[in-house]
Amino acid sequence: MKQTKKRRAGLLAAAVFWLAVWQAAAMAIGQEVFLVSPIQAAGTLMELLPQADFWQRVGFSAGHILLGFALGVVVSVLLAAAAERWAWVDTLLAPVIQLVKATPVASFIILALVWVSGRSLSILISFLMVLPVLYSAVRTGIESADVQLLEMAQVFHLPLARRVKAIWLPAILPAFRQGCSVALGICWKSGVAAEVIGLPDGSIGDALYRAKITLSTGELFAWTFVIILLSAGFEKLFLALLDKAVVRVLGEDVAKND
């Protein structure tokens, strides 16, 4: 408990320090077009909050990006399980996963615009960015399963459901949880980047682009702060729900084992 309080106090002090640096830099430059102060950015955000358009943009972007994340979770788990079951699937998927990892996000976005509309672009890009992260995480978890327990389960003909609950889930969930933490941040960054290029009406990316071409630096910082809050908030919410589900199913806290 004391270490947690000290860590929180340290993080708060660090945040205050960097806000002070930001404020000093803004005062030194003296040009709002180049750099607004944190006070001005916060003021702009407070002006945006009561607007219905603000919440419509948040809802649109969050819905599309989280849908891409959800699709990535489902497909990556299924593909990882198939790759573990059949070696040829692993061989077939290896170059594709490596290709997705190595290809720049901007290249995917531009290529994807040929296939999908701007309104659906953030779903596809979020899905593609999440897929290799969670696929690798689930594969790592599968490979960490206790071989002796698996052999014993096979000898005693343990039903599949009991094998999954007793052996596979405890091995996979810590790596899966860590993978989700990374993937959520990636999908928000890549999803908003897709919106900035695809420019779907009523999205956060569209608002960022409009703020950029009108030199509204305050709005740029305000929307950036919103993206950070949404990414961090949804990550904490998802992981908290995942931990509760794990405790209910397995009776243990996966966060402590991570």
C-alpha cells in the first residue's frame, strides 16, 4: 500500500513537472500557432465538451476502433489455436504475420483506401494492427503450458472443457492480458491515423485534420488529449473486466500472475 502511494505521488510529481516545462516552453515561444500552453489546451477542451458534435465524434471513432479490436481478439485467438493444432497453419501464417508487423501503418492505410470506404477504414486498420500482437501473445501462452500436465490430461482422458480451464487458460491468460494492454494502445493510434487520412465525416481524425488546416493548435492539443484519455480509459476498463471474468472462471487473479 505504501509503495503504491509513493508511486502515485511520484507519477503526479512527474506530470506536474512536465506540465510546468510545457507551460514555460509555450511562454518562451509566445506563439499560439506553434505551441499553446496547457491552460489554453484545457480551456479549448472545456469548450468542446458541451458540444453534441464532440460526443458524436467520440462515439463514432470509439465504436469503429473498438470493433476492429474485438475482431482482432477473436480472429487472433482462433488462428493461434489453429496454428497450435496444425503445423501447416503455423507455417502458412508465419509470413503473413511478419508482413503485417513489418509494414508501416501509413502504407496499410493508403492501400486499404483502395478496398474500403473511409468510414470503415479505421475498423480494418485497427484489426490489422491488433492481429499480430495478440496472435503472438496467445501463441506464447500456449507454448508456456505445462507439458507434464498436458500428458497427464491425455493419459486420464480429461475432457476438453476441463483441459481448457485447468491447463490452457492459466497458461494463456497472463500473456493474453499483456498483449491486450499493448494492442489497445496500438489500435487507438492506428485507428485515428486511418481517420486522419481517410477523413470520414464525424470522426476524431476528421476533427484533427480540420484543426490542422485551420491552424487551431489549441484544438489539436485538446483532441490529442481526448485520444490519450480514451485509450487509457478503455484499456483500464477492458483489463478490469477481463480480470473479473478470470477470477469468476478460474478463481485467481491473472494480473498478479502477469
